[in-house]
Amino acid sequence: MRSSGTLAPEWNIAQWFNTSQPLQLADLRGKVVVIHAFQMLCPGCVVHGLPQTQKIYNTFDANDVAVIGLHTVFEHHEVMTPQALEAFIHEYRYTFPIGVDQPDGQSGPPLTMRAYGMHGTPTLILIDHNGYIRKHSFGRDDDMGIGADIATLISEAKGAAVEPSTPEEGRAGGGGCDEEKCTA
């Protein structure tokens, strides 16, 4: 997993659920951000993506990882209303924050979906602690793989926060490892 070099754009949310105040991506700097874009009538989202997102939310420390659901409706607009979404969230007992992607007003892709270049749902996006997109996947993702990706990003964030001031401070017994080798 490597940085795409793309700073994640701010999202455009019409309404929030499961949070007392609107969330801004810029306010989450320093954390790994997991965005799961879904539609409540998408079978892959209901069967795999949303349960996976709830597991991520329940597993990782909220001080390290922010988990955001993004209801991004690009079809069947008349039945996937915020009121229907509210009942859906309650029925499935999702507890992570969920934002409703702002419609474009012309039956095109919603604004956040367009800004992130999403092709459909489910889409999973991982953003590192510096705000860069590190993973952008469409379709089903393996639980273990996503967990490992998130753990790697947490480790990078913590490593960036605790950089040794001299090379010797980062080595036990005078040795150390870098990307090429480990020395004794």
C-alpha cells in the first residue's frame, strides 16, 4: 500500500447520522480515516461492506482511526431517502457516523462520490494521518487485508509522531533496521 500522492478532498455531506456534530475531514488529521461508501439497496454493501465497516469501528481505537459511512445515492433516489436511511441504520444497529452524500441536483453522481472518483458501491477509501488517499477500492475487500492496511497506517502515524531525534536513539544495542537491511 502506498500513497497515491493525492490529498483527500473534503466531503460534501447533506445530513449526518450517529454524530452530534458535522464531521470535517480536516478535523480528523492525525488519524487514519476509513470511508465506506454504500447504498442501502446495494447487496454487496449490505452483506459485506457495512458489516465490515462496523467491525472496523468496533475493533480500532477511536483515537487512531475515524470510521465514516458515506451513503452515496446514484440510483433509485426516490426510495433511498434520509428517512429510509435512518430506519435502515436503526434496524441494522450501525453505530459509526454516517453522512448522506450531497446530491448534485441533476440526478448525476453525488458530489463526494464525484470528487473521489468512485465507480459505484461498495467503495472503501483509506486516508493516512497526513490526509493522503492510500487505498481506493471498489467491491468486496478481505477483512484481514483491510485490518492489516489500517494497522500499517496506524503504525506509520505513530512512527511519525515519535521519530527519534538521532539515528542511535532508534536502535537497540547499536543496530537497527531500515528499508534495506537490519544491522546488529
